[in-house]
Amino acid sequence: MIAQRLLSGLSALLLVTGVVQGVRGGWIHAKAGLAQVLLHRSWERTQAGGAEVKPWPWADTWPVARLTLPGRGGHIVLAGATGRNLAFAPGHLDGSSEPGGGGTCVIAGHRDTHFSDLDHLARGQRVVLEDSRGRRRGYRVVRTAVVEEVDTWVITENDGPTLVLVTCWPLDSPLPGGTRRYVVWARAEEP
């Protein structure tokens, strides 16, 4: 009798734990989906002339560009490449050229979400970056490499308008962080 009660209690505990974990997992996906809707609305308001339109009231970032990779939809790019921002979208690295500008524009993204297939970009493929005023600029991939995170030449040694996309390497690593980065360089097409 005691064994049966113990087994029933354990079964109930496992069932409750399973339900709680399922709800938590569903909440994360729901929150991520809602964030994307809010980011796209914020992007639309930005393109309509808004300045620093935050996707939600407590956000410390706003959309600055939309990045379109071959075979994928457009990714909203947020101001600042902080870990918090990258949880929702790729981020524009502070201090690099403005999206669509004349220097080197650096955009970072997580390897397990928005930049999960960055290694599929090949030399010659076209990437499009749209700034907050709706101006589109095409870039052609000229190079890819795996570098150490301390290799600052990645963003300083570029000729002409360049788009640099960065994510952690290896892309399929189950561990977060690491010291290596996968980098894609794309040179601006002539207007």
C-alpha cells in the first residue's frame, strides 16, 4: 500500500513537472514570436519617419536597418550588439559605420538563431542592407573566415564600403560563447 502511494505521488509529481516545463518552453516561444511582431511594427514606424522607435516601452534599443540574406527573409537589425539585443535580432556594432554608410558596418548575430546558416554564404552572393530611411544597398560577399575574437583587423582593414557579419564559431556548438568568430565580408556594389 505504501509503495503504491509512493508511486502515485511520484507519478503526480512527474506529471506536474512535465506540465510546468511545457508551459515554460511554450512561453519562451510565444515571447520570441511576439518580440518579432513588435520589432517589425517598430521598423515600419521607423521607416515612416520615426526616430529611435523602441519595439516595447522598456527597450533600450531600436531598429536601425533590415538585413536580407540569400534565401531568407529580412532580419531587423537593432542598435547595439549587446547580448540582450542579440537575443531578439542581429545588432549593429556601436562605433562601426551606419548601415548603408561609406565605411565598415559591422552586424553581429547569434549563431543559433538569426545567423545560424551564415556559413552558407558564398563568394559572389548578394546581401541587401536597408537603412532606416528605406534606402537599399547591395553588397557582394568577397570573403569568409574563422578568426579569434580579439582580431580587430576584421573591422579596421577594409577597402571602401564594407558590410561585416559576425557570429560565434563553431555554429553547431552546444556550448555558448567561445573565442572564435565566423566572419563574412561583403563589399558594396557600385550605385
